[in-house]
Amino acid sequence: MITYNPKDWFTLIIQFHKSDTFRQLFFSLICVGIYAAIIVFLETHYFPIITKNATVMHSILGFVLSMLLVFRTNSAYDRWWEGRKIWGSAVNNSRNLALKLSAIITDQKNRQELKHLIVNHIFSFKNHLRGKEIAEEFTPTDSMSLSDFSGANHKPNRVAKALYAKINELYAAKQLTAEHLIILNDELKSFTDNCGACERIKNTPIPYSYNIFLKKMIFLYVISLPIFFSTEFGYITVAISVIVLYVFASIELIAEEIEDPFGEDDNDLPLNDICNRIKTNLDEILN
């Protein structure tokens, strides 16, 4: 995720970062500009098309298309923001569990193992959503080796299982009571709940029919625009076509990027920073 100053207008206006949609659409903008220039040239010199209220018709279609894009953007942002709330819950629940364990567990070795299991779950949760495994982010414990971890299909579940087993081991050893288990249950349960909620977001994309329909509408609107605007605006139609494509296609590209907020794109959630912050908090609480 890019860190920036939202109040620095001038820098944001002139900046062309690799995530800027202008870079991604540059070739398409050139093609549309050339297409619009050819249409204007042909209509101006060879095939003039006289239509009444053509600009009004396109204004109405543009308004309808804008409403569709607003819905598209809101749907994508809702997924991004829900993902951020879930990871905020993971931060708070990890801290709460660590604080409770620090007050209940007196043996330092058990504290350290529980800390490593919680941190392992957080990092495996992050990598699970990204479809990757980073062995350097895993800390082996007495209850779980690297080979056990690597051999699991669903790694967050495997770590959660080891965490529950460790808690049960402490209960059997009389270091935890039944009341302690009740106190710890909500935070332990939240790890699996948060993982499932993020999987729901990641594995449920915007419906295919809606997505392809919106792209077709943008394409048809931009392609038809020079045909009806050239007689009234002349070669200014070229600039209008390019700007309209840039605006509409940029909104669609941004929505596509943020609807899966757990990746490593510039506008995705800063999961690496969140995981490292949790690790730092747990080191402070349980050491």
C-alpha cells in the first residue's frame, strides 16, 4: 500500500506512479485517439452524419453508465473496507489474547510458545490469502515443526489446531482452569472466524455477467462517441473521447484492484505492516 500525504495536491496531480491508471491505459488511450481522429476526418470530408440531439442522447447514456460505475466502485470499496475491519479485529484479538495469557500463564517457556503460535497464525493467515508460503516467517515450536506446517493444505487451520492443543495441554497440566478457558475462548475462536471472513471476500468476486456487461458498455460508449460528436465538435472530439475513456476505464481498473484487498498491489491492504505490528506488540506483552 502506498503511503502519501492526501493534502499535498500539487504532488499528487503531477505524480505518475506505476499504479497510476494512466500508465496502464496509455496504449488504449492512443488507439482511441487515433480512431476518433480517423472518424472525424472521414465525417468532415466524406461521410457527414447529421443527427438531431446526438449529444443529448450520449449525455443520458453517460449518466446511466456513471451510475453503474458508482455501484461498481462502492461494491469494490465495501470489500476493501470490510477486509480492513477484519484485519483490525485480528490486531485487537491478538493483543487481547496476549494480555490475558500474560496475566494467566506464569511459565516463560509456555508464554513464548503461545506467542510464536499466535504470530505463526497471523503470518500464515496473510500468506494463505496471497496463495504463497514464506518459510522465513514461520517460527518452529515444540508442538509444530516446519515440516508439519509446510505439509498442511490449510496452514492457518493447522496453526490454530496446534494453538488449541497447547491450551488444552496447559489445562490438563492444571495451569489453566475451566474459567480461564471461557475467558480465552472468544479470542481463540476469532482467529478462524477472521480467516473464514477474508476467504469469503477473496473467493467471491463480482458476478461475471455484471463485470463483462460494464466493460462492454464502456467500450460501446467510447467507440460510438466520435461518430455522433464529430459534426458538432470537430477534432476536439479526439480529446473528448480520450478523456472519457480515461475517466470511465480508470474507475473500472481501480475497482478491479481493490475488490481483492489482500494481494500485493499498491492499493491493497498493508498486510505485511499489520503482521509486523502484531508481532511487535506480542513481543512486548509476552516477553
